[in-house]
Amino acid sequence: MQRELNIINKQLKMIHKTFEERRNKHLLKYNLTSSQQEILFYLGFHEGEPIHQREIEKWFHLKNPTVTGILNRLEEKGFIMRKRGEADKRFRIIELTDKSRCLMQEMREEMQQMDDRIYSCMTKEERSQLCGLLERILDSLSEL
């Protein structure tokens, strides 16, 4: 049983590592990393809502310095802008730029193609089972 658990842990790590490497390689043409893309997608999904850094930290379970670094790089590259909040000047609202909006649909389509390719080896039922099993693993880890 212990050996089986070690194999599962290793497989999960390898899947994550391989997936991230492929995404990062693919995102080179946009001068983005997978972490940066995920934040852009989050902002795109919440477009029109005032998004603050703290919300990103909570959603992605990341520490303040990590998110600050990602946002700084996105701003330097021209993908986001930060504006002072109207109601509370202490908070800076994070918004997409026209540059990132233009790329968003293209990146979504490419991500969908990558996902389709990854999951093409499974039936819909198997994908559903996998999602359920992974959710159970995450839930059990959250309880620790």
C-alpha cells in the first residue's frame, strides 16, 4: 500500500511538472509564464469588477510577495495596470490592458486545444471520475 501511494504521489508531481513545462514553453511567444496567464484569466473572468491583490492571493492560495512579483512583471510587460480605488485610495484595483484583452481569446482557444489533447486518452466518464477523485484528495489535504 505504501509503495502504491508513493507511486501516485510521484505521478501527480510528474503530471504537474510536465503540464507546467509545456504551458510555459507554449507561452514563450506571449512573454508570459503559466502563473501570469492564470492571473490574466482570473482578471478576464472578473472583468468589470474591482479586483484587489488580496483577492488574487486568496483565490490562488499565494503569499503577498509572490503575487506582488507576478503583478509587477505583468505591469512591466504591459498586460495589466493598477489604479487607485475610488472608494478607498489605499487599495489599488488591477485591470487588464488592451494588450492582454487582445490576446485573451487566442490564449483561451490554445489552452482548450491543449486540454483536449491531454484528456483525449479518456472518456467523459473517466474524466468525471478523475475530477471527483482529485477533488477528494484536495479535500483530504485541506483537512490536515
